[in-house]
Amino acid sequence: MTAVATQFATLPDLSLREGGTLVSPVLAYETWGTLNEDGSNAILLFHALSGSHHAAGTNPAIPGIGDRWQPEMHEGWWNDFIGPGKALDTDRYFILCANVLGGCYGSTGPSSIDPATGKPYGSRFPHLTAADQVAAHASLLDLLGIQRLHAVVGPSVGGLLALTFATRLPERVGRVISIAAGYKTTVLNRLILFEQILAIENDPFFHGGDYYENGHPAYGLALARMISHKTFVHLDAFERRARADVVQDSESLAWYRVRDQFQSYMLHQGKKFVKRFDANTYLRIIDLWSKFDGAHEGDAPGPAELFARCQQAGQQWLIFSIDSDFCFYPEEQGELSGHLTASGTSTMHITVHSDKGHDSFLLEPALYTPHISWILQQPDLAPAV
């Protein structure tokens, strides 16, 4: 794959929705393709919960993040979707993906140095919302001279951010591609996310979030990842992977001995994750996810008023469901599609049939590419008068 380097943009001071200000925050980002003269071929891609801005190509190192950039991260997480002739065709479009605010791969986050103290932010790093992420990304677009996006794309949690961008700044985007996401976080997901929060908070090394000088909450973060991993992978696929990759690890627990390859596989996933991710970042993103409500983030009384903006701006939406998804159930995309259709917004809803669960969007480009390519090549719709 083509080598790509991370770039860094320093943004204007950012006032946050739930209080506090980040002074000159930085977003780490990468780009693919060439921006045309009027900036009209730009596509903004939001990554998922534990993803990064490195969506395509090869990047062996990111300055300033130490050994968190593990070898498994060197290849882009959407290599099969970005490039010449692919779903996000770099011969046609300029693709941009940034590490979210609060991230741990180069963007300003809890592990970054607070200029007021000279130490990592830790517990002092504020709560974030989807609206804050949109404000930060919009500032990045301003710095790059991009006024209106050809499209905004987001899988999983990235789909929540894509929705928020499209509804807060409807005049700045023509097409929206939401993959395995939703309109409002369900009670079930809020409870699953709360379990993960408790796992991290109760790790004896967490220290309220101020752990950077005293050891990291490795077990808490590993447990949080194990809780979430069950929702990302369909059980059939989970069993296949576990049987193919037996990693016995009886030394990791004080009393209980790992009994089978399924427990061993899950423990391995958790331990692998803590090498590449920061617990405070994980908390900030799942907090954003847990409280997500599209109307609230868009400052609208309800979905009718929220999505009326999309119709008035002439947006075109493509929504993907995955029929085996245990993370964002297909009913959630049905709800989103229903709200958009009721508003008169041009909407296509595709159900992908897969045995890979939520992770399908990472693994099966052939199921998504024809539909993504089609909507990206549709002519702009005129805004409603």
C-alpha cells in the first residue's frame, strides 16, 4: 500500500457544549486523493469507537504517541474501501479522516499535555459531545479551505458523528452515508456502555483518570473491551475465530483458570487492546456515545424538525444495516430511515446480509462498494425553496 503520513492542524480555541474550553486543540488527520480547485470533491470520513484517522495506506509511526501505535495499526483500517476505483475513489475524490477530539493518536485528548499545567490532562480533560466533534472537524475543514463536502461518511460511532455534522451544518454537505449506526442510543447500549465505564473506573490503577505517572488501568480497559467485543462480532464468527486462534493464558488470573479457547480468545483481545488505546480516551468516546440523541445534538425539538434541515438542503442519504449486527441493531437504522423518509429527504436504506456482525463494515467491501459508488456519483439535488 501507498505510504501516508499523519498531519496535524491547530484549531482555534474550542468552547465545549457541556462546559470548558480547549485552548488551541490539535487534530491529527490524513488525506488521500487530490482536492480540486473549488474544494467540491471532498469527503469527510469519521472513524469508529476505537479507530483512528489512519484509514488507508501504510503509516509505520505517528510522532508523539509512543508505543501505542502498534504494528496492527500500520495498515489503514479501510484499505479495501479507499483508493483508485474503490468505494471512496481517490481518482475522483479527496478523502479526509481525522482522529476525533479526545483521541489518543495525535489529536488533543486526556493523555495530551495541558498547557496550563505542563502535565497530561487526565481527569481534567472535559466531557465531549458529538456537537463538539462536529465543531472541531468544521474548523479543520475551514483551515483546509473546504466549504461544502461532497459527502460525509461514518460507520458505527462515526455514523453518529456523520448524522450530527449533516444536521448541524446541513448546507455544508450534499450526501450522507451512515453505516451500522442510528439516531439515538438505545437503553440496551447505554447499559452495556455503563458496564464498560464501571470496569475502568473500578480498576485500582485508574486513580480517577490521573494514572499517567503511576501505571495504567490495564485490567479495567481490557475488561471494557471484552464487554464491547461481544457486540462487534457475531457469535458464529466469534466461535470460528476462537477455534482458529487458541491463546491459552492461565497465568493472567489469580484464582480462576481459563478453561477453553473462547475465554482465552476474549482475554487475548482485551490484553491486546490495552497496548494500543488509552482508557481516558475510551471513557470520553463511550460517554459521547451513551448520551447521543440526534435531536439534542442538533438543538432541535425532535426528529421532524431535525431532518427537515436535510430535506431543505437537498441532501441524499444512504443508510446501511447489517442483519447480524448485535451492536447497532437493524431496527435502529429503520428508525433513522423512517425519520428521514417522513421529512421528505432522499433516502436509500440497504440491508447487508452477513454472518460477521457489526464488523462486516470492516471486512466485506464487496457488499458496500456498489451502493457507495452509486450515491457518490449522483448529481446534486437542488436545495428546497
